[in-house]
Amino acid sequence: MSLTRFNLPTKACHNCRKRRWRCDRSLPSCQKCSSAGTECLGYGKLFVWNRGVASRGKMMGKGYEDKMVRDAGATEGKDKTHDVPTLVWGNEGAGASHRLSEDDFGLVSADSVSDFVKMSSREQDQEMALAMTVQRPLADPLVNDLDRNSRYYLYHFATQLCEVMVVYDIPGQNPIRDLIPATSAYPLLLQIIVANSAFHVFNISRNPMGQSACQGDESPPVTAYYQAVSRFGGPLKSSYRDALVAKQQALSLLAQSVASVNASNIDLILITILLFVNYALVESGRDKWKVHMDGALNLIKLLGEPPYLQRPMSRLRQTILSDFLVFHILGSTFSFTTLPGLVPDTIELEPILRYAETNNYLSCPSPLLRIMLESFALPDTHDSLQDSNTSTNVQEQVGNLLQRALDFDPITWSLEFERASPFEDIEKRIRIASAHRSAVCIYLARVLPSTNPLLDPTSGTALVSLTALADDVVLHISHLKSGDALFKSICWPLFLAGAESEDPAQREWIMNTLDELYGIMFWGYLRTSKRVLKAIWKFKDEAAVGAGNCWVEEVKDFGNEILIA
């Protein structure tokens, strides 16, 4: 005999009875509540916890709240960073053992709900009978005590943001996802995650990116996310306010933590600052990200000294340093000045660069990252961009760096590349590495005036052609599709190619591709990228024939605090 219905509840759950819904009487919770994003109250008697008073024992005449207040007063004034375990994961990936899923949040897949609705009544009965054989787990205790909005934003972070912050979001390979269980012990971490998620929801719920004059008809509105969060009744309308409130609370908690930094909480503080930089990218890629980077730089200096120094370095710290290093490099795109080193000399740089090329979302090969780091030692030449007598020494250094970047062979590099996933498509890696190679050449070339012999095609000694480099970037990126894991890595090289683009059709393709990327990520810095590109193109189109057309100076009107990632 197959499944019997004798053990099914005889009445609808409390929620369905109250709302007069047709309950499917699933166990341990009904699918109707799960699909609506509400907590199923079950089928039996409903118990409500009141502020009870003990009738006997040591707590006689007192309530639980009294004990909590007394305990809080006893610990007031002590260093609270020692009350919770140190935030660190070893090289073996111990933090990956707890991976939150939809089941942990008491939710079901939107696709499964829509498929169920399309079934006939008989097929639905058969599906429900089959579902009874496998009971759903209860909600994870880590999120059980959170309010509805916080649980929603934590779910959003787990399903929407974690996967775009690394190349491959696979078990044990995404330290950002491994942070989620730590939110129960660290309110600071919870608040900055809520802030990131809330503003991301706000980006999704408002209108798509505006179209530029280079583009044709407006792209169709994005509906995928609305379908995914239909269980919640759609995106929360309070997301913008929630983001600002959570950000302010996170800033307050961060100030308290920085005042008492020690070996047990320094990684927590750094990962929080890293998420503040991510918040700036989700918002617009402007404003305060540089302030957070400067604060992180002061803390990172401590990591090279005992008791903060780790040997071997934990996977979490390796991730923190590699992400900060990438932001440190990308943040210099519009500021060609001598910059201090980020990683202390006592910390080995090669493992950090190796991780950055493997699973950092930018996916830039470590040899190219090292070349860009060496370019930080070059003096600022943009105070006299129109002066053709640029220092011979600077020209020689730039020429050497350019030649090294041009000599980088992505195919040879791929032979020793450590794959981040068993599903790695090495051809796609070669494509994005090739795009980064040309983008790095554009990055280095813009240290020099456009009339420099290394750049001037009429000089006979030019090493590179800027328009040819832009064409090469576009060529390689055109082989990456929106479903590819590496598609999220295209913005920075595509932006530099766009800045050098002269072809209207190519400009339109670049704008459309940025829109396509925005339709996947919904990060505000992509809006800023489009605005800056339009300003650069306007400047280039209005410039006189034969003018230098160096867009670096024009971009400074936007301020130096722009992060194109």
C-alpha cells in the first residue's frame, strides 16, 4: 500500500483558517504558508509565550526578563568581543560546514510553486502525496529569532548577493556565504549585511537603468526577481529606509569595535569594512568607499605584526586581503598618483594574488595585478598632461610595464591556473584574462600624455594603439554570455574600452552590455559607469581634431572617489 492519509491533520493550519485559504495540510508546515513567505503556525494548540512569573524555586516571584536585565548589568563595561568565538576559518574550510539554504529559512523555491500551480488537480494530489514522504526541516535556529524583515534581507543576501561577490559560489569556496551563521553572534555583521541587502532590494524595485543616446528602444522591465520573492508579497517597500537605518546602526557598532580592536575581532572589523565598500558599490560606487579603504589600510598594517600575524593565513583573512587589494587597485583608475602599499612586507603577497585571480569576482590574472601594483610607484604626470617633455625616466618605466603586460600570454597562464570549480570553462578564463590584459595596457598608457611616442601612431615607436586595445577588449568580452560565471567580471575592462571607443555602434553595444550586467547584479556602480562613459564620449566628440582627448582629466569633474569594479 502506498502513502496513507490517516496521519494527515484533519483541519487547516491556523494561518489558513484565519485567512480562509484552502490548506494542503502538509507536514511539518503547509505549502500555502511557505509560498506566501509567512510562518506556518501549525495544526495543534497555539501556545503564546507571555511574561510569566515563576511560582517556585530561586526565581519565585520573578520573570525571565528580570534575569536578563540583571545579567546584562553584570556584564556592562566588559570587553564584549570575548563573549563570542573568534571570527576565523582555517585553510581546510571549516566554516563551510554550515550552509544556509531555502529550507533553513522555511521557504520554498518560486519555480516549484509556479510549477505546482500549473498542474491539474489530480497531479497536485499526486505531488502532495509524494511530498509527504519527505518532510521539510524546521527553520534554522540561526534565523529563527530574527524579525520578518531581517530574515527576508538575510535570505536575500544568501540568494542574491553572495553569488555575485565571487566567481564560483560552490560549497566550501565562498567565504562570504560562510559569514551568514556568524550573524547570530555578531550584530555588527548582521546590520551591514542587512544594509547591503536592503539597498540591493531598492535597486531591484525601482526603474531599470536609464538608456543613453547611443541606445535604441528601452530594455524590457526586470521581472525575474519579483517572481522569486512573490512568497514575500514582493520586495519590501521600506527597503530604502531599512538600508539607511541598518547602515547607521552598523556604523555605530563599528565605531565601538574599532575603539577596542584586538586579535579576536580584527577580522570581524575588516570584513565589515569590506562590506561597507560593497555597500558603496551597490549604492553608486561613489562617496564614502575611499574613507572605508583608508580606515582598512590602517588596520591591515597591524596584520603584519604579532599578535595579529597569522602563519599560515586563514582562508577568511586571505579573502579579506585579496578583495581589499583588488579594490585598492581599481580605486586608482582615476587617480594616477603614487600610492602606498596595502599588504605589509611581512605577509606573503603571492597567495593573496593567487586567490584574487581564482575566485575574486574580477578574475584578473595575478601577473597583471602585480604589474598594476608596481605602477603605483610612478609619479603623477597629469599635472602637466599637455607637456610633451615628460620625464624620460617615467616614460621608460611605463614602457617596461606596458611591454610586460603585452608579453602576458593568457593561454600559457591558463596551463598553470588553479581551477576554482570542477565546472571551470578554461576557454572563458582565457577570454576574460585577454580582456584584462588589454585593459591593463589602457590603464598604464593613460599615465602618459596621448602625444607620447609610446602612444602616438605617427611616431613610429608606439607600443600600443588605444583604439585597437579597446577593440580587443570588446572582442573577448563578446564571447562571454550573461549565463557565464565570469560575465560578472567584465565591467572594469569594458569601461576602459568604452573610454577609448570611437565607434558609435561599439558604444551602443557597450551600453547594452552594461544594461545586461545590471539586469543580473543590480549594483548601482553600473549606473555610475554609464554616466561617466557618456561624459567621456561627450568630451571626446566635442574636442578639436588632433586634440589629446585624455578622458582622465574630464573624469576628475566627477571627483576622485569613483570606484568602477
